[in-house]
Amino acid sequence: MKVASFFAQHADEILRATGEHVWLVFWAMLIAVAVGVPLGILVTRRPWLSKPILGGANIAETIPSLALFGFLLPVPWLGDRAERLAIVALALYALLPIIRNTATGIEGVDRAVREAARGMGMTDGQILWKVELPLSLSTVIAGVRVATVLTIGIATIAAAVGTGGLGEFIFRGLAMVNNELILAGAIPAALLALAADFGFSLLERRFRPAR
Amino acid sequence: MAHEPHTEVAIEFEDATYRLPQGKTLLRRIRLRVAPGETLVLLGRSGAGKTTALKLINRLLEPSTGAVRVEGKSTVEWDAIALRRRIGYVIQEAGLFPHYTVGENVAVVPKLEGWSEDRQRRRVRELLALVGLEPEEFRKRYPHELSGGQRQRVGVARALAADPPILLMDEPFGALDPLTRGEVRREFHELQARLGKTIVIVTHDISEALLLATRIGLMDAGELRGVYSPREFLNATDQVAAAYLAQLRVLEEAGEEK
């Protein structure tokens, strides 16, 4: 029961760190969606861009997170503030599932539906906004779901460059060989991830088109 | 939609050839005129070029050489969107929007054309009744709650929504089971006279062609082999026509033996 009493004693600190964590993830996801969805659409419009865009996102995904934070540190404006750097790095990680799912969702729209839309005299923009995006929304959300869970985990590592968040406990705990401290970071992070996963799964189902 | 002064030819193919970018020719020098108000059925086997010909009319494809004229104007001179709004389009799988209700599906083009809500609603009711679907019962349903035959009826209603002078139908009854197909086809036959539209239908079904056509355009391997009235077709000496007629005869004989 040592862990429980530790949590009770440090409730304030844990809450503050959780808040910081959510804040980091929120901004990272916002940027990732704002960049990833248009890129996903672009991939379906210009197939020759598919390789470079998905390839690039794939490479970003394979860089070890600690190393990526290190790489970005000397970048002028980015390296000035730890949060800035962490948010951009996290957004880079979140990109791949979002781009891929957006493209998959749009490509998965029934060929007959798209052809009917074109044949009725819908413009490309109308087809995108009224047909393709609504019909692929649930697939896009599934990508955001995966990316969010991923980002909540990686955001703990951002503490290494001084962003705060739940990772702080984990790094401190590792340094001091203190399991309670590590768990004080790991358990809330895991709960956050589960909550995000559940929340997005509800959204995903809500927007799944009936077949 | 405002109707332009009547031209004598609604649709005209002028030596229209369609070649794929890779060079394969799908359609070779088609010459064909469709008069306003007539129903032309393009008959042929899969790969004969029927669907390609149809898509040249609403400019889903553009001819590689030659021209296709709609109401006297080459399709490439038309604004593609304006052209398609003047042409109803029905495809085999209906292509209804799964996230729209039946009513919303029918109202797609009227809405794009900026009709008032009230006018849209009235039109939806009118059209659902026209294709034999009780408006109050079906308006709010989604496509996945309909049978294949009902979906196809909605597809026809949607194509007619903005009262286009021309209607293109690509195997409109092809995905239906034989009994439903016969039913929907007969209903459409009755509708045809009332609509007074220029209609081009693509099919590989000889009995469908004979029932619905004022003229039959026989296609094979990317070429138009001839254009016949249904009566002329029954006496045609063309090889491909003869093959279709033989098939018809087999069916009749099988019927007589029973």
C-alpha cells in the first residue's frame, strides 16, 4: 500500500504533471491533425506524392524519440523552449497514422458512390467535403486514436528536455531508484492512454457509415 | 432548369474515338445521332465500349479524336459541371450516398442548384411517388435499409430530380435478381412515355433492349456495328445481332417445350 499513500501525499504534484502532459499531447495532436489530414488528402489526389510523404512520415516514426528531441534542440526557434520542441517532435510522431488513415479512408469510399457524385455534377471540392470526408471520418478518427495513444506514451520521454509532464516522475524515479516515483508517472500516463483510446473508440463508432 | 431551344439532335457522336493513355483503343470512330425524346439502347457484350461511349456524353471521359456534341455543343466546350447537371446519370450499383437519407439522396442536385428547402421537399415527394415508393415511408430511410430494387428506384428518382432533358443509364437493372429486374424494368417502361426525355441506356440484355428502345445501337469490340429499330433488329443479318437473336430463340423454345 506504499504506492497508494504516496499518491495521496503527492496528489497535487501528480495532478499538475498530468495537466502538463495533457496540454503537450493536446497541442501536438492539434498540429498533427491540421497537417496530417491535408497530407492524407493530398496523397489520394497526387499518387506520385504518396511515396515521399508516407516515406517521410515513416522515417520520422523510426527515429528513437530521445534522439529526435536531441536533434531538434539546436534548431533556432524550436530549441528556445522545451515545450515548443516537444510539441513539434510529438506531432511528427503522430503524423504517420493520421496521414495513412486519411488516405485509406478516402480510397475506401465506394467507387460507384464517387462516380455517381461526379456524374451528377459535383465539383471536386464538393465530392471531398460532402462525400469522401464524411464517409472516411471514422477511419480518420481511428488514426487519430492510435496516434493519441502513441503520443501520450512518448510524451513521458519529453521530460528529458525539461517539458515537465508525467515523465518527470519517471526520470526522477529512475535516477533515485524509487519505484513509487516511477509509478506516479507511469500509472496516470497509462490511464490517460486508456481513456483516450476509449473516448476515440466511441467517436469512431458514432461516425462509422452504415452499410 | 431552363430548356434551351430544341435542336434536332440531342446527342451526336462525330467520329468519336477513345484511346486509353497507354494507347489501347476502347472506342473506334463512333458516328451516331440521338434525337430528342428517343430512347437509344447500346447493346453489346462486356468490353464492347458501351460504358465508355456513355461516359463520353457526360464528359466523365473526353474523346481522343472526333467529338461528342450535346445539344449542338461539343462536350469539351461545355462547362463539365453545367453539362452533368443537365444530364441524369443512373449506374448499376445505384451509387447512393450511404450517409444520406433517401430524401437527401434524391435532393442532391436540386440542393447543388440552390433550390429552396420547400421546393426540394416537394420535388422529393413527387419523385418518390413517381418511381413507386411511398414518400412518407421511404424519405427518412437510409440506403442500407432498402432492397436492391428500391435502391435502384431511388437512383432513378435522384437522376430525374432536377428534371434534366437527358438521362444516361448504365446497366440500370443489371445488379437486380431476375424477378425484380423484370418488375423495375416494366415500371420504367411505363415511366418512359410520361417523361419524354432523351434516354441512352447501356445493356447486354437483348430483351431489355427490345422492350425499352426506340432504336438499338449494336456495339462490339469498340465499334458501332449498326443502329436498328427493334423491328429491324429482329430481322438483322449482322453476325453479332444474329447471335443475340439466337439466344432469344433458345429462351422461347425452352418456354414452348414446357
